[in-house]
Amino acid sequence: MSVRHHSLTTILTAFQPKRKPRRMTDKRFGKTIPSSRLRRLGHFGGLAAGIAGNVVAGGVRELASGKRPRMSELMLTPANAFKVTGKLAEMRGAAMKLGQLLSMDSGDFVPPELAEILARLRADAEPMTDAQLAKILVTQWGENWRGKLSAFDARPIAAASIGQVHRARSIDGRDLAVKIQYPLIANSIDSDVDNASMLLKASGLLPRHIDIKPLLAEAKMQLHDEADYVREAAYLARYAKALGDDARFVVPEILPEISTPTILAMTYVPGVAIEQLSMRPQEERDRAAHVLMDLVLRELFEFGVMQSDPNLANYRYDPGTGSIVLLDFGAARDVSPEIEQFYRQMLSAGLTGDQAKLRGALEDFGLIDDQMSAGHVNSVTRLFDMIIEPMLHQGAFDFGNNGLMHAIRDQGFALLNDRANWRLPPAELFFVQRKLGGMYHLAARLRARVDIGALLRIHLEKSS
């Protein structure tokens, strides 16, 4: 969820009935979010019809010019890409979130064309209209909701798939960030995921041979978790306790007295986008990447809980203190003993060069088996070798001057295309890999150098 800064200029009078209606075509003022299942299904149907029309028109043009068009090429046109991502972003909710989950920041597990298309969904969504926002505030806080705050800015500073964030000020004068969930968005999750996945599959944007049902089931569960703000508040509290007085990190403080299942009120923590670190001195970039890599390993081997969404907007940076601000714990999930043991076994094998132990870990977790070809087994092993390559490097690994991320993406895509041998990884493994890959991607963006091997050895020794 990216953040834009606004001052608290709209003070508790944002919803006066005499106010002149805003034009819904003006992007600054948001669009009505379709909340009923029927209306949302209609959006999917209209999108499918629009794509089909583009395919037919494009096919006719290609045939008229003497070419024999391929269906995949007709599907993956800029016009269709714009239609798909634009409609999902307008609908918000699971429709948009599914695209974000598939795109991932590093694009390792989807075709490059699809990764590029879905990258649009990491931008801000359209905020909801004033009328929808007012209705939610009244429903959750009551008709006299203004008495709960001393100031409230009706213009959101961020709008994403599940909700939008507003600046506010508490009665006792604290600056707040108030996350407000879109209307009935939780009720549409299951149908949205089914409809969006069916549309993406039918449009040729996903390889047809891949059975993504287990991953979709996990996506539904995660989205329901993200829509549960009571759950998110509990995980935020767990992180605050786990981090203790570690000055390297800052997490917001929840205001339980004005938080509800669909409104999460917390202290506003200032900071700049984590990507802005790319303009800072090398030492500062290295330190920030080191701190975040250390956090991932602590999550895996110490905390027993991981914030599994590597979206860069979930991390802010305080240039004054050098602290990393951690935001959005909706995707936090417990790390099972089985997944912790798998990573311990795999990473220990990588550090010692024990290929038999590495293969045993991959077999135990169902990533390879006796039914696979020797070539595919070697390819899977090679992919994990790439993942742990920075950990084997002597000294600081230069993420900014290395083609590792592209190599991992290409290797992962090659495995997807091996239809006879492909296995869907366990969903829990997918989300841990997504977080680790996201941190690799951030380190590459920052052109950072991190001795992640030394960090790993420390954590393996501490937790053994």
C-alpha cells in the first residue's frame, strides 16, 4: 500500500449534506465500489466480453494481413492487459489482491508477460466515494463518530485492495493512521478469487496445465485473514512484543477503544518510502538491507510468525533514526514447526554442501519424488542452489551487481513449463519463499551488500 502525504485539512465536516456532489469521473474523488456479488459478477462478465471482443478484432486484422495469429499472442495484448488490470483495480478486494499475489515483487513464479501486466496492480486503487466512507463510519462508530476524534482527513493517504488509510488525530492529540475496510469486501473474497482465477486461466494469462486450486484455497484463507482487522491487531501486538526494545524497528500502536473488525486505528509513524534509500550512501543502504534480512531469519527461526507480504509499501524508513517502520500485518501467519525444520535442513545442507541432505529435505517436503525425471530433479535442486547462493558467498553478497533475481525467475519459469514433472509447492512454502524473494528483490533495488551467510550461521546456531 503506497502512501501519499496530506495535511489534516479536512476537519470533521467532510460529509455535510449540503456539499456539492463530486464527479465520479474525477480520479481524485474515488469511485463507488461494487459491493453485491451480482454486481461484481457483472464486472467480470463485462471484462470477459471486452477481452473476447479484442481477441476477435485482433484475429481478423492478423488474418487480413496474411498472418496466422496465435491465441496467446491475441490474449496478451496491451489493450487486454489494460482491461484486466484496470477492472481488477477498480473492483478492489480479492479481485485486485489475487493479481498482486500472482505478480509478486520479483515475478519469479509467473511468465514475464503476466508479471509485467500485473505490476500495474501494485499501484494505488481508486478510493471509495465520500458517501460510502460516511456510511461505514456511521455503521462502525455510530452517528456521533466525530466525537471519537479531534480531526479526520477525508482524503485517504493510501488506497489498496482491502481498504484505504486516512490521517486523523485522537482526542488526546496523537497523530493516527486509520485503516478503513471497503464495504462488504470480505463477503466477496471467495467468489472474487474463483471468478478472477477462471478469467485469468481462460484468457491464457496462466499456463493451462497448472493446477492452482491448492494455491487459490490458500489465497482465500489469507485474504479472509487480511480482512479480519481484529486478527491483524493481535499480530501487530505479537510483533511489538517480539521486537521488544530493538531500536532498529518501529511498529504502530493500536488504539483498541476505536478499532473495530473493519476499522483499525493506530498511531501514525512518519517515514519515507523504503525505495528512497536507493539514493542514500552505500553504508546506509547496506545496513537497512542487513536489518531486514535479519528480521526474515528471526521470523523463521525465532518468532514463529512471519509477515508474508513483501510489498515494499509495508516498509518505511526514518532517515533521522535509521529505523525501519513495519506496517500492515494482515498477511502475518504462524510458521509451522515443519516449515521451520525444512528450512533448517535445507539451509544447513546448502552451507555444508551436503547434496544428499538437501535432496532429502526436498523429498520430505514433496518437491521432488521418484516419479520425476532426473533432469527435473536436477532443475529443482538447481533452483534451491540459486536461492541459497548469497548465503554461501564469502563476505557481503552484492545484490545490486548480480543477475541472481533474473536467474531465479528464469529457472522457476522453466520448471513451470515442464508439464510432465511439475509439482505445486506447499502453500506455506510458497509464502515463505515469497517473503525471502521479496527481501532479495529489495536488496537488489537498493544495490545493497549483505553478508547473509554470516547472519544465517548465527541464527542456525542460536536456534539449534
